[in-house]
Amino acid sequence: MEDRKTTVAEQVVNQLAESGVKHLYAITGDSLNAVTDAITRDGRIKFIHMRHEEAAAFAASAEAQLTGKMAACAGSSGPGHVHLINGLYDANRSNAPVLAIASTCASAVFGTEYFQETNPTLLFSNCSVYNEMAITPAQVPSMLHAAMQAAIGRGGVGVVGIPEDVTTKDAITDPTTFTPSYVNRTDLPSEEDIKSAANLINSAKTVAIYCGYGAAGVPEKVKKLADKLKAPVITSYKSQLELTRDMPNYVGHMGYLGMWSGEEAVATADIVLILGTNFPYPGFFPAEKRSIQVDVRAYRLGKRANLDLGVRADVDSFIDALLPAVEEKTDTAFLDKALDGWKQIQDKMQEPVKNPGKVGCIRPEYMIATLDRLAADDAVFTVDTGMNNVWTAHYLTGGKSRRMLASFMHGSMANALPMAIGAAVAAPGRQVISISGDGGFAMLMGELLTVAQYQLPVKILVADNRALAFVKWEMEMAGYNPSEVSLQNPDFAEMVKPLGFHAETVTDPAKLEDAMKRWLAADGPALLSVVTDTDAASFTFSEKLMDAAAPGNHKSNFIALGS
Ligand SMILES: Cc1ncc(C[n+]2csc(CCOP(=O)(O)OP(=O)(O)O)c2C)c(N)n1
Ligand SMILES: [Mg+2]
């Protein structure tokens, strides 16, 4: 064999493999080819050949969120890496540790309007926690390391731009010394903060506990604290599967996907304990000083609420320290009222489930409630942005170890299918269910070919309501006559049958359950297209909120509005 030096591309692959990267979601081409070739020859990393780089970024993000480990994606010059951007925005805003390699044209032609020339550093500046370009071979290992460590340590996207000519040069630094470290996100609260928090809580008559995803890992501790304080528990959409099952004090979400019982508890408690959240909407947490917020990311404290006290700590350690410091409350009136509201909402929410619609107009609430009954205890659900967020927020419940991935903070359409690919690749053997809108599904429909190519046993549910229904509702609420929201769809099941999918279209609600059982039991890729009611729009937030969103324009099909 020829005695030659390691190339930068080979060094990159070695460093990624040594750093635990198992898959590279990408489309190869031009400046990325040397890296692709090195991956193939090395054999430790599986190249997952996607059909759109945006999907590659979503898939990497899903893998990272599901495994808690860093995942990687790449795009070739110009349009190749430009396509990554929406998925990377989502990953970054989800605090998903993702490394993105943006290969680019040769350094000699930078700044000359060369074919496919972009400036990756400018391009990715707003969707990354680290974003640099290596111009010399010597920079590559240290920049890669810094990008990976930033992705892990800060929670987000690390981008390294690598010009084509650099990838083929001889490597310079020994790569084995540059692998990232994982650290526990433990941040103990100070004694003083615990004392202040306990004082505020002990002198309050009523407490409400709002849990974001930062509390998702410690449901038992939240339960103990809530029980001691007789406090209602409100969750975010993102933390719902982890925190709502076996949580006796749970009273719903808060916000536009939320329930008025949760909203009211936060609005009326003497003290609101806000745990591990970046809930994005202002106006829901108290504007007056009656909140304590806890977050490992101290820069998030007080962003949406006027705080009595901001505590930098992880939720786990905070509850451990707080529990012995607070006095047990005995008055359950506040909690009982909130639980009663939650019960009223749940009863109302059963109406469209008991009355699941007509042929050609299946209630989506029934669809998701049925899925909730049939899905595995450890299913991974990936959910597109649109009305599916409403239905999954209302009807998807936690299992032993279910997970839900969605575009929670970025709110992008089309995330569900590529996230399902990442989940299926990262967790073979686990049931992965993609819940798409017909609009979102069509946007990255090419990824069906990726599913077919790798024979991923993803179960794809499409809510075919022939519309951008969420936007139709938005326009109605704002007083517009909805326009440009209709979709003419093919029969999606017939469309994917030639790919070898198990596929069915359901129009009759009476046939949904059996079709769903067949779909979930299918061996390989499977698609279920459900023809749903375009106008289903049952919301459970308060009338006050509805008035704020659309004064005087309440529609009769908004069920379950409360006090
Ligand atoms: C990439 C992207 N484009 C546009 C939007 C604005 N938007 C939000 S929801 C939505 C409609 C979604 O339609 P569909 O996927 O059919 O779901 P439905 O609401 O009908 O259930 C649109 C256009 C967005 N969030 N993301
Ligand atoms: Mg739709």
C-alpha cells in the first residue's frame, strides 16, 4: 500500500468516530466528496443519504434529542449547506447538540463570486452556538473539537465550514487528543436561594408549579413537591408526555395549546414556581412579582415573568434542596378548584372522541385519541407544526418511556417525517410514529424515498384535511376570509404503494381503529392517510385568551372554552 499521510477528510472522520458520532445525515457532492469517501473507507460512521439537507438537519436533531448525545449532519457547497438551515434553526432552538459540517468551495476562490460560493460563517450565524471556518488543515481538529464541545456544553448547533481544498490536504495535528466531554447538567442551588425560595413559598397560601422540559427528567420529584405544597402542576407541551402520567396534581398546559385550568392556576396562585422552561409567550406568567424561576441556563431567568427570585440550578437539585426546607400545606381548596376545572375540560374533550365524525370527515381528536390507545408504551412520536400540535397536546398521553419530538420553539412545518427518520436510525426496534399534516408532509415528501431506501419501519400518519387548517383558523380568527389555504391532494396511500409501503387511506371513522392496528403492526415502512375534518378547531384555553386573540370572533366549533 502506498505510504501516504492522513488527509484532513480522513482526520475529520476519525475525530467524529472517536467522538461518538454514529451517523452522518447528509447529501454528498463536490466539496463534501472527500469526507464521504473517507467515511465509506473508514466504516465506523454510517452515512445516511437523505433527499434534502433540511431533512438531514432535522434527522440529526431528532437523534440528538432522543439519545442525549451529539449527532451530525453535513451539506456540500452553496445550496447543499444552505438547505441545512431550517433544520439547524430548529435544532439550535431545541438545544439539540448537533454538529453541522458545511463544506464549501476552495479557499483560493473565496470572495470572487465563484460558482456556488457562500459565506457559511455569515449564513449560520443566527442558528448556532459555534460557527467558524477552517482555512488551514491545522485549524480543523481544534475547530471541530470546539464545535462539538459547544454543541454539547451550550446545547445547540456547532458549525464548521471546511473548504474543498482543505479536505484533501495532509492532516497536521494528531486527532485523537480532540474528543468532546459530556458533563452532567448539575448545578446546585445556593443555600441562600433555597432559604429565600422556602420563605416565599411558606408565606404564600397557594402555589402553582409550572414545569418545562427542564423538569421532564424528574416526574417523581415534581410529584412529591406538588403533594407537599398542595400545588397544581401545569406543564409545557414539550414536557407533557414525561410529566402528566401518574401526576395526581396535573391540571393541564398553559398557552395556546393549553387548558384554561392550567392558565387559571398560574394566574391566581400566590406564588408560581417556574421550573426549567423557555415557554416563549409573554403575558401568561405573572407580570407582578409573585414568581420564582429555576433554570440551569441563568440567562433565561426573568425573561417572561417578573420574578421575586431567580435561581440558577438544575430542577433535580433544586427540588432536592427545597423539599426539606418547605412546610407542608394542608389547605387543598386551590388545588381542588384547579383539578375540578381540569376534570371539566377532560369531559368536554371526550365529546369529539365519542362522536368521531362522518365518512370523509373524521374528527382528528378521535384519530389522535385512538393512536394514543394503540401506540407502544415506548413509542417516539414526531409531530408536524399545525393543527396536529393541538390534537397531540390534548390527546397524547405519556407512556412508560414515550417521547414526543416536534418543532416546539421554531414552529417549522415538515419536521415530523425527517425527525422520524433520525429517530428510527438512532433507536432501532423502537416504534416511531410520524404525525404529519398534509401541508407539512408534502413539503419534504422526498424523504419517503429515504424511508424506503433504508427500509425504516417508520409509521407515518397523515391528517389529510385538504388544507393548511391551522392557517385557515388563524385567518378566520383575525377576521380575514381565508384564502390560499386549500390543498388538492392525491390519495397518499396509493402514492406510496409503489415504494413498497403498507399503505391505507381511511375515510370512515368506524374503520379507523382496525386500519390503525394494521398500520402499526406492519413490518416495514407504513403510511396511514386519514381523511379528517378540515374545520375541527376545538381549543381549551380561556375565553379571556380567545378574546385577546380575536376580539368578538368566537366560532361555534371552539369547544370547551372555560371561565
Ligand atoms: C416551513 C413553514 N412554513 C409556513 C409555516 C406557517 N404555517 C404554520 S402551520 C401551517 C399549516 C400547516 O398545514 P398542515 O401541515 O396541512 O397541517 P394542518 O394545520 O392542516 O393540520 C403553516 C402554513 C410554518 N410554520 N413553517
Ligand atoms: Mg392540513
